[in-house]
Amino acid sequence: MDLATVYFAILPFLLAISIFFAIKKHYKKHFISQAVILGVTLFIVVIFEIGIRISGGFIEYSKYSNISYDFMLFFLIIHILIAIAAVAGWLFLFISSYKQYKNNTLNVTSHKKIGKAIFTALSISSIMGVCIYFFLFVF
């Protein structure tokens, strides 16, 4: 769980580097970095979820926290909703943009707009995930 928390703490910075490649018109680096970051993120999420389930889950961890269970549960639900939407949007943008790029039909304006929204959602989800870690293990 610690590894996942560290990864999600640095995820917005990794995404920012990848976006910087696109800004500098290094589209191949942007695509490759997005593919790697997306793949690693999905892998970390799967490993994290397996680890959580094996070790008793959120309810078990929350027993040892000083933070209100109701608050943490509400916070967790919001986090999960944002994370699912962000990752689903990221997968959609990655796949559709690749297809459009190959067909020379990529709408750059739309891609940027959706990309900014996904970056924001992923960053918020990452921050919330780190907060949940602190709620469970620090406070």
C-alpha cells in the first residue's frame, strides 16, 4: 500500500512531464509516456486492490484511525467515483486519440480540452488517495 501511495503522489508530476512533451511537439514521446504511465497506473491499482482485499479492506484499516468512519467512507466514495471516471476517460482518450492520430483526424483542440479535464481528475484522485492513506495511518 505504501508503494501505491508514493506512486499516486508522483502521478500528477509524471503526467505533467508527458504533457510537456506534447507542448514541445514531441508527440511520439507524449504517446509512449502516456502508454507507460497508463499501464503502470492500471497495474498499481490492481496490485493495490488485491492487497487491500487480502488484508481486510477499508473497514479493517479504518478501525485504527482517529478520523470519523462516516467522514472517511464519504471521502472514499467520492474518491472512487472521481478515480473511475478519470481512468475511464483516460483510457477513452488514449485509445480514441491514437486511432484519430493514425487516421490524421485528431482534433487537437478537443484533445487538449479533454486531456486537461482528465489531468485535473487524476490529480484530484491522487491527492484524495494520499489523504486517505494519511487518514488511515497517520492521523
